[in-house]
Amino acid sequence: MAQFFHHNEFGYCARCPRTRHLHLCFGNVAMAATSAEFQEFRGVVGAAWQQHCLCTRDPEARCIALRTSASKLALVFTLIELTQLRDILENTALLLEVEALLQPND
């Protein structure tokens, strides 16, 4: 059974017990990521949120684009959606840090 880390009304993050990939589902998008890919995406989302959190006039306008590694493909969010995605990522990252601290040292 998948290990759930965090969820809100926009989506959730869980870890696959077989592959250990983090499955991030938000809006109508789902992605599977390694820990490194998760942290990279977290950084991109955090930077976009920081850039737009104070200057976006209409939080419901779908006007914030995140570029992807795919050519000519971007994910587009409202500030509300981006904030909820950031919430999922940051809370998952916090729980991953706690999990790492609780692992026995070999």
C-alpha cells in the first residue's frame, strides 16, 4: 500500500512501496519522481511561488506558467493552485526529512 505524505483539496503526494518513487498528483496532472526529481520540482515551484505571491493581482487568474523539460510544454496555474501545490511539496519534504532523521544509522 502506498505511503501518503500530504494531501489537500488540490492533490496529494504518496510513495510507491515497490519503486519508492514519489507520486505527486495535483489538479489533473500526475507525476512519478525520484527523490532528486521531487526536490528539483519543489525548487521550481517554490521559486515561481516566491516570484508571484505578492505581485499577482487576481489569485484566480490562470496566468502562472511553469516550464517543463518537454519542449513547448508548460504547466499553468492560478496563484491559489500554485500555493496549494507548494503546500503539498513543502509538507511532503518536511515529512521526508523527519523520516530520514528517524532512520537507524548503519
